[in-house]
Amino acid sequence: MMPKILIADDSRLYVRLISGWLKESSFEVLVASDSIQALVMATQGRPDAIILDISMPGGSGIDVLKKLKLSPKTKHM
């Protein structure tokens, strides 16, 4: 099973660059373009790690991280 990485960034260029490199390195990649999608995908997709943009539509990456750490289902990420 390939490790799963969630990229949460509203920049298509950064997502394309980072996801391309990760896929070449045998990672499964999930992509969210805003903080709400990031929270949903982190909860449902259960990634092994998350790459968060600091500034995204709907809230910051820091806000996403704080919410993930409060939930028993996602606090390990």
C-alpha cells in the first residue's frame, strides 16, 4: 500500500509540482484547494501526512491543523 499525502493549497502550480514529485516517488496524492476541503479530505481520506498552505480560501493552514489536532480521529496526522 502506497503512503497517502494530502496537499492543501490553492495554487494549481504548486499542487502540480508537488504532486508530480510525490507520485514519482510512489505516494498516493490527495488534493484540496481550500481549508474546508482539507478538513473533509483529512477526515475521510485518512492521509499519512498533510502538506498545508498557510494562506488558503476559507481559513489558514494553521486553523486546519488546530482543528485536526482537536479530533481523536485526526490528531495523529
